[in-house]
Amino acid sequence: ILKGSRYDIFILLTTFILTVLVDLAVAIQIGVVLAAFLFMERMSKGSNIIPVDIETDLLDNYSDVPGCIEIYEISGPFFFAAAKKYQEVLKNFKSHTQVMIIRMRHVPFIDATGIHNFKETLSELKHHHKKVVLSGVQPDVFKALEKSGLADFIGREHIFTSFDEALPAAKALLHECEAMAEHSISKI
């Protein structure tokens, strides 16, 4: 018993004390709720989003990535406890960034709050004329994006199962952005 974490011991002792003072059914219900909160806390700590430094990342070959494309890697579940953290990081894009590739190969699922926050973030990026490409999207995550309508909002043609498929699409979007910029300059 004493070999567990202090949170596990707290839940065990709380459940035991409530069993003695109140009732077994109430104690178990409260114990389950406390364990659920502990689980969510642990899961959110395991979730992370980092901008990929294409200069120093030795694991993947990013030598082919233009400077105006920024890459982010999300790992862990995309659920309500982690969604705000992801939202804050994605909003801090570099000013020269025109296209973002969001790698989601380590995202096992996304919940309704995650989808809502992701859509808010994508809307803000669109407002700033930033294009987004998703790579490494797992089948369950894609189903959730489809069901919520977010796949259509992003554009199904911008959602890929691998980075190797996503990079050419991101480069094509970058060329579109550059062509539109040249076109608007020539009008002036």
C-alpha cells in the first residue's frame, strides 16, 4: 500500500475513511471519481506539443522543408485536459510561417473539447492567412474529425497518414501562397 504514489494512497485512505464514516457505496463512488481525476491529470501531463526544429532534429529528415513551413509534433491524447495547452502553442506561430504541418502520429484519440479548441485555433490561423496540413492522422482521429465536420473545415486534401505525403502538399500550399502574394503585389 505504501509503495504507491501519494495520490494513490490518498484515494485509498479517503475511500477507506468514507467506508467507515458514511457508506461503502458512497465511498466507492467518490474513490472512482477521485481516481478519474487523477487519471485525467496524468494523461494531460503525458500530452505534449512541440515545434520541431528542422535544423537540429536528427530523427527525421527535414532537409527538404522550406523555411516558411513550420512543423509541430503533437503527442498524447488530444482531450479537454490538454486541448488548451495545444491551442496556446499553435497560436504562437512565427510571423514568416505561411504553412504549418501538424504531425499527429502519436495522437491516439481526440475528444469533443479537443475538436472544439482545434477548430478555434485553425480558424485563428486562417484569419492570419496561415495554411495547415495534418500528417500522421490515426484512423480513429480521422473518424472524429470527419464526424465533427472538422475534416471538411481543414480540407480532406490536407489530411494525410504520413509526413512523406503531407510535405509535398505543404509545399504546394506554399507555392499557392507565394503566387497569391505576387498577384496582389502586381495589382498595386
